Amino acid sequence: MSRDVPAAVLTSARALSSRRWRVAAGLTLAMVAVYFGFILLVAFRPASLATALGDGLSLGIVLGALVIVAAWLLTLVYVRWANTQYDPALAALRAELASARRESNSGEEFGS
């Protein structure tokens, strides 16, 4: 199949794939840092998490909720990036590939 795909399309596809991987890895590392930061606080500073911020509200509860909010926000960042950057670039690549294949097929019809 790759011999049918123009080199420019392959190069663009690899670059897009690499960019997607970097974005996903960066957001994953951010979530891992948030989550394990919270777990390390639970393991090594449990007394600080017991600090009361109000009636029935401790620092641990607030930070635990913020871990969940961080997951939502990082997911939102990825979805917005995918919708505004990745999906249009992927659609352009698909259109370019389809165009190249049409040109290749039309050349075969007339070349025979």
C-alpha cells in the first residue's frame, strides 16, 4: 500500500501521528503527576490532608475533588485540540490521499 501513497502524504501522516503522540503523552504525564502527587500526599503527609477548611470539609476532600476536575480539564484540552487541530489535519490528509489515488487510477486507465 505504501508504494501507492505519495511520499509527501506519508511524511505528513508521520508528522501528524508524532504530534498526536506528543500531545497525548504530555497530557498523560500531567495527569500522572496530579494523581501521584495526591497519592504521595496521602502516603507521606496524611495529617496535612486532615486540615479542616470548614465544617465537614478537609483539605484532602478538596484536593481529591481537584484530581477529578484535573482529569476532566485535561480531557477537555485533548478533545479541543483533537477537534481543532488533529481532525482537520487528518481530513486534509485523507483528501490528499484520495486525490492522489484518483490521479493514479486515472493514469492507469489511459496508460493501458
